[in-house]
Amino acid sequence: MFQTDGFKAMKGLTDALVQRQQILSNNLANIGTEGYVRQDIDFSRVLSELKSGVPSMDQTNESALARARYKDTGKPMTLESEMSKLYDNHLRYTLMVKSVSHHFEHMKKALEVRAS
């Protein structure tokens, strides 16, 4: 029941969102630190690994998330940009929680129909 491709994808994306929250919080904590380079997660890479069924994604999401993590040396880090990214991540996480809830509601209905 929990080994379906859809459930694995939802778990992988939720794990990525949780790790991104930690990374963005770390960026905010170090906003005034001299020489600190902001970090982030490349969601397109996480999604492509989830879609391709990379073996490491089936076992654990940690190695795939480590590969998707990168240092952003492109532009200076500002409080506004980090707060915006934090809010964006919050919205994505809320959407994933609703999606998981919806998935379990469908499974519950299927079990109720089967039981009757």
C-alpha cells in the first residue's frame, strides 16, 4: 500500500521540502556571517530522480537530497529574498500535506467500500 510510485514521490518531495526548510533557516541564521554562501535545493533534480526511479530514491532520499543541494554564489543574500523563499517553501509544504491527506482519504474510502 505504501510502496506505490505516487506515495514514494510524495514522500521524496516532502523530505525535500523539510530539508529545504532547514537549509533556508540556516541561511537566515547566517545572513550577517562574513563569507557565508547561501545554500538551496534544486527541486528539478529531485523530481527528475523521483521520475527516473533512481535506486537510491527507492532506498533513502538522503543521497538524492545531498546531490540536489547546492551553493548559490550568484547574488548576495538578503533578508527579503530568504524570507520570500521560506514562504514559498511553506506554501509548497502545505500543498504536499493536503495532497498526502487527499491520498489517504482515497485509500480510506476504498477500504470502506471493500469492507461493505
